[in-house]
Amino acid sequence: MEWKTHYERIVGGTEEEKDMAFNKLQDLFDERIKEFSKYELKKTPEDLEILKKSETIVNNIVARYGGRPKALPIDNIYILKPGSILTITGGRFSGGIHRPIRLKIGVEKGESKLLFASTFGHELFHLKSYKSARIDKLPVGLHVYRSGLSMYKYDRKNSNEGKIEEKEYFAMLEEAIISECTIKFIEEISKDPILKEEAEAIRKFKDWIVAYYLRIGTSREEKVREFERELKYITDPQSKVEKVLAFSTDEEKRQEYATKMLNELFKERELEEMERYKERKNLYELLDKLVVSSNGKFKSRDEVFKEFAEANFSGNYLHLARIIESILGKGSFRKLAEEFSETRKI
Ligand SMILES: [Zn+2]
């Protein structure tokens, strides 16, 4: 039987228990969740169009990296009022959230269509990463075992107060892979007519600032290029571009003015950077190290990234493990799993 849930495998339990677990996963997949529906906004035709286009782009990227993306029903996606995720998560997250075992996404909708799409895209990459579940004795029940490169393990021994420690191996690498894919997604969706106007205004505003810094002869061109790559969004970009255009007919004066505006935007937090900078930076360092130590097997960061993304979306991580161990030595894959892990008490 072909299940609609994205889970491809269940680890542990008898055959009968596995069958029951698949049924349970299917129920969880179909069920509406109150936690999100309490804050839900009705989807407009424009929302539906953005969600549909976003899913197509995400599916293409996932397939490019060897995944077999399964459909996510529209009812599994909740558009939420601004600020509700902070309430749902007790202040831990904002903007977007996903529930892996139930395969649900909550995404807040504010002024910006670009932010709405990119937040949704990010969460959708998480859900479309390879999924397997595990029947556990501790804590009893059905849990996510693997989500992409991440692998969960539960332990009571390192924990006091009777709590169980949840350790997610490769957690930060998975987050970096998802964020890197989201950057590729933003590039794609920015070309779509539905977001084009907003995306082009951001581009134009950025171009002025980059031109300004390069013109005044900054010695840190690398920094300028990094700013160019990392700035994702400014609030109401179209009106900001209008303002700069109205300021002067001279391009150099416009560049200077836009740069001054940027400083204000920083102060007021009226901008947003590409997500998970720290995690991506660590990933880039690892990729570069693998390129350098690979004896010519890999020529670029992108080539190695492809191996990581393929492991994340196809679930076949043994291939990646072999590559890493052949370059960095025996035991290095396990070491990386540990280095990039996260632990929490549950
Ligand atoms: Zn994430």
C-alpha cells in the first residue's frame, strides 16, 4: 500500500506494530491540529497561488538532489496571524514552524509576499527531507527517527529530574542544508511575476548600496559581496526605492542616500538577513575543508554540497559517509554527527 504520509520506513517493533505505526502516521498526517488552527487565517486565492508555486519549486530542487518529493495537502498548511508562532512556541520561534511527525506547517503572513514564500519554502524543505520513524520504549511511542540528515536518539542516563534527553545528530548540518536550499528557492521564486515587483525593488536597493561601497574604494570588497548575498529583505521595498529615485536624478547621490537609509533600517530592524548564517558558515567551512583535502576529487564547494543535499533528501547517507571517511579518515562521519548535534530535555 502506498501511504500518503511522507514516512518511508519504520525502525523497531514487530511487523504488526509497524503496520499499526503506519496507520497511526497516516492518521496524524490527515488530522487537523488545534494548536495551529486557533490562529489560522483563511487562505486567499493569492496565498494559494504562492503556496502552489512555492511547492513546485521546492519539489524541483528536492528532486534535483535525488529526493522523491511527496505532495503536501493544502490542509496541512496553516497560514497564521502575525505573532502567533511566538505564542505557540513560548517565544522560541517566529515566522514559520513545522511539525515533522504530523507533517504540518504553520506560516505567518505579514506585509511581504517574499517573506511569506521564503518562510514557507524553508519549512517545506524540512518536511520534504527523507523521513523515517521509530517505535521506541523510551519515551514510549512513535517518534521521528530521521528527518533528512538529522537522526534522533533518546537517553535517560545523562539526564536528571526523570527527564529524557533528546539528541539530534547532525541537527545543525541539516538546518544549514535546508537554509542553503532556501536561498536557491528565493532566487527562483523571485523571478515569478507574483513576487517580481517586490524582489526587484530589493535588488535595486541593494545594487545602490553595493555600488556606493565599491565606488568609495572599500578595501573589504569581500564584505560588500557578503552583504549582497546575505540581505534578504527590507520592509516595503517599493516605497523605499521610490524615495531614493525622488531624492536625486544623480545615480551617485542615490547610492549615498540609499546607504544612509540602510543604516536607519538596521537600527529599526526593518530588514531581514538570509536565515541561519552561523550554521551555513560552519557548513561552508566543512565543504571547503573537504575540497582541499580531497586530492582533486572535488573541485568546488557546490560539488560537495550536492553530496550532502543528496543524503538529506534521498536518505542514503552511507554514500556520504564513505566519501567523508575516504577524505577525513575513519570515524570522521560519526565525529561530524556529534559536532553538529543538538541536545534538549523533553
Ligand atoms: Zn529550519
